[in-house]
Amino acid sequence: MRKRFRHQVTYFFLRPVFRLFVYFKFRYKGKRYKQEAGVKAPYLILSNHALAMDPFLMAMSFKVPLYFVASDMIFSIPFWSKVIKYLVSPIPKTKYRSDMATIRDILKMIKSGGSIAIFIEGNATFHGDLMPIEKSIVKLLRLVKVPVLLYRIDGAYLTKPRWSKHVRRGKTSGQVTKTLTPEAIASMDDDTLFKTIIEHIRADDYAFQEKYNLTYKGKRLAEDIESAYFYCPSCHAMNTLKSIDNKVSCSCGLELLYNTKGRFEKTQGKTYFEKTTDWYHAQLDALETFIDNKSSQVLFEDSHEAVLEVIESTKKVPIGQANLSLYKNRVELDFNTHKEVFAVQDVMASVQQKNKLILYDKTNKRTFYLLSHAKRNALKYVLAIEHLKGGIRR
């Protein structure tokens, strides 16, 4: 893998087009990075992650093409995966498995003069704060021996929450917040280096909104929030939330209105959270209590799941429709003709986009891709499996 002339040409011609696109779509302005004295490309750029479009947002701050580390699942998209590979050559990261090939590709690209960009959460935020980040990222910083740029995107979560269908009209911006030279990296211990990364990429969209007194106007502001939030803060029940238009409700009587400042207003009920960040962290605590106190084995169930198997990260093959069940010790996919059963300890789970559930069976090295209706919550399976295997990552 190496830097190619066609990427420079593509970047030169498409960058003005995308600059206009991201401005009109997200009201995004990327502050241009001015190379500091003594700091030369190639770079390793680390950033927070809120939108699927984040690579296009970040690219607006740089004059040279960036090579993004991306989930290998993008290589299973028919037609577009070939276009993406030709135009920008993303570096694939295989989910769930230690991927030394990714590190080798990164080092090769840097050696050929290409700058690498990584959204180190590996998962766009569901709540507006950082998703869990592996501390092992500091090892990569020490390995590459090039300047590391820390980049922060502000306002993106409130502009387009991951759980929502619709973009809101507000304000989004991005900029390099810190430069770390190889010498500075070498002088820090691992904990200090990790804390420095977190400090400079962490975005607080609610503080950003307050600072500029922003509004994020759009349609159906609360719709599909139950694809990410499954815990009612008023009655503490699971899977009882419903959304329509700008409203969220529960069978207990709780009614909330999601306003243009990205906050909830209570119209009926008792306890609630104004911000999704607070609600999400309370949801994690409630889920752990729910699982630990559950007397029966079955935790969650969803029916009519369209199941595909991912073959060598390049194609998805439909294998039928199944009912999905999570127990304390296993995951079941119950088809009409047969049943797939996986021990919880052998399953790794993640969510792609809003609510596409990915289950990887470590024992048989098989990856299943589950599709359901827009309001089905995939995140609860991921978090529950994490807890059953030793604890939810925070």
C-alpha cells in the first residue's frame, strides 16, 4: 500500500465540491491546518467520531489527501466499495481481531509519505461524548515516529445524532487542537500520553451549543431514539420507549419533548434527563443492574431479523430470517429450518450505522449481519454481551 498520484488528483478536484457539500449539509467549517515550524508531513491524525461523514469533514482542514483507517465492513458494499478503494484507498481494520496487517499498512503508507487519519473510538458516538477508546493506541503513536495531530469535531452529534434519520440545521466545526512531536511523545509515560489524547479530541456539543447559543432545527427531532436508548429513567423499565416526531414516551406515562437545543423537556412523568450524555450513562448502570437481577435466562428478544453472513469482509450473503434471543450464557438465531447457537463468551458484537447488529463467532470465525426495523435497538445486545463477559467498557 502506497501513496498514489491519482489520490492527489482526486483530492484536488473533489475537495472544493465536498467543501460546499459539507457546509450546506452540516454547516461545517474546517479550520485549515497551518504547518508548524519544525513539524513536517506525513502525520498521524487522531480524532473523535460523531458522523459517518467525519472523514469528509476532517479532510477540509488539510491540503494533502488523507488515508483513513476504516472498518473492513465498507469493503462488502456492492459497487461503492470498489469506487472507494480506487479513489481513496482506505486502510482496512478488521473488527474483533488483532490486525497486525492494519499496522503494517499504516507504516507502509507513512513510509511512502502518506498521512494517516484514525477515528480512535472506532464507533461513532451514540450520546455526544467519547465512546470507549483502547489505551493501546499509545503504542501506535510510539511506533510511527511521525508528528501526531489531535483533531476535534464540534457540533456534529447535535447536527446529526447517530440514532436519528434527519440532519438538523446548526453549526459544526473542526480543527487541530494539539500537535505532538515524536520527541514529545517519547517524553511522556503511557498514562500521560493517553490523557493528552483524550483531553484534546473530546468534544462537548452541549457546551459548544451554549457557547454560541445555537439552535439545531429540523424535522422529527426525536424519532428513532429508541434505537439507541432502551431504558426509561422514570419507571426503570427496558424496551418501553416509543418516539414519534419530536416526542419520546413510555408506557409508564413519561412524555418528553426534544427541543432545538438538543435537550429534553418533560411534559409528563417523573424522572428524566435533559441531555443524552447523562441518560446514556444512567442507562449503562441500569442495564448492569437489570442483568444481574434477572431471574430468568433470557434477557432480550427480537423477531423477524434479516440475517446475512459476511464472507471474507467482501460480500454479504443472505441466509434467511430468524428470531434473535440473548440469554445469560448464549446467543441464539432461530431460523425456520435450523438454529445457530453461540456461547456468550465466544461472541463479539458491534453496531454499524444506526442499528445494524454485527455478531462475530470467534469459535467458528463467522460474522453475521442482522437487519431489522428502524426502531429495533441493536445497542442493548452489544452492551449486555460486554457486561456478561466481564464489564461494559466506558
